[in-house]
Amino acid sequence: MKIRITVDDNSHEIDVPEDVMSDGKSFFDKMDKDMDRGWQMGADFVDNPNLTQRCQIAADKILDAIGTQNENLMMLMAGYVLDRVPDAVELIIDTSGEVQNTEIIQGGHNRSAQPTSPKTRLSKIDALAQANKDVGKVYKVGRSWRFAIYDASADEWIESPLMDNKEHAEELRNKAFQSRYRDLTGES
């Protein structure tokens, strides 16, 4: 499975082999047990990180792995994110020290689903309509902005991190929308 990693203006794809996904299950469970005891996330200590926060923690470890050129750690952390959020397509990793600003863009592959054949892909018009349903509009929360993406596999809405301005939130929402649209139409 593939996931795009974006750090500052640099992006590259990590292709996590299927054996890492299957053999890493016990490691991923151990990570969850460690995080159950709480985790320091930037300036905040989080008692029991939720799924988004756990993936943000793994993304922070990917950033460390990139810095130390630790390919194994990078693969395992990417595998953790893909195992816990199967339709994740991109991690936009925050480098300012605020782990909770890392973004998880969803709307891609889902290992539990059967591969989509050309006959079951949506038409462009239907894909636009579905992507509009799956990627919510940008909305204001206090002085910040965010949007939400529907995760069909978990049957829940996943909120984006809070952003300082509406333009940034709109830009990231558009990326998520485009990713979802491409997945629905089968375009790469």
C-alpha cells in the first residue's frame, strides 16, 4: 500500500510492502498499548490519544525516521497509519513541533474492500457528487478553521486539525476532495 508523505514543500510516496502490513500487526498493537498510557504531543500531554492523534504520533516518528534515514522505522510507522486508517492517502507532517497540526488526508485505497474494477468506478459526475458528500465544507471553530472527511470504513467523520486561516483550510480541503474524486473515478 502506498501513502504520500509531505514535509514542508517536499513530497514522496512510501510503498509499504504487504508483509510489513501483516507481520507488523503485533508491533502496531504494542504501539497502541504504549499510547494508551498517554503521550506528549508537542506542548500538550494527551491522556488517551484518539485515532487521529495516534496517527499524528506515528507521522512524527516518520519525520524522525526521515531525519535519521531509518527506512525500517519509516515503513513501520507508515504501515501503522495505513493499518489504522486504511483509506489514508497522504500525511502532511508538521515540522514546527506541534504534532497535532499534522494532517491525515483520507479518501484513497481501502484494503478491506475488493479492488475496484472499471465497471464499478463512478462516472465523473457521480464521483463529484459523492466526493462532495464525503469531504465536508470548511467551517469555523472559535478563531480557527477545519473541515471533516467521512470515513466509510469506520462510519464516522474525521475532523482535520485546526488551521489559523480559512484559505489554508480551503486549500487542504480541496486536496482531500481531489484525492477522493480520483479514488472514486479510478484516475491516478
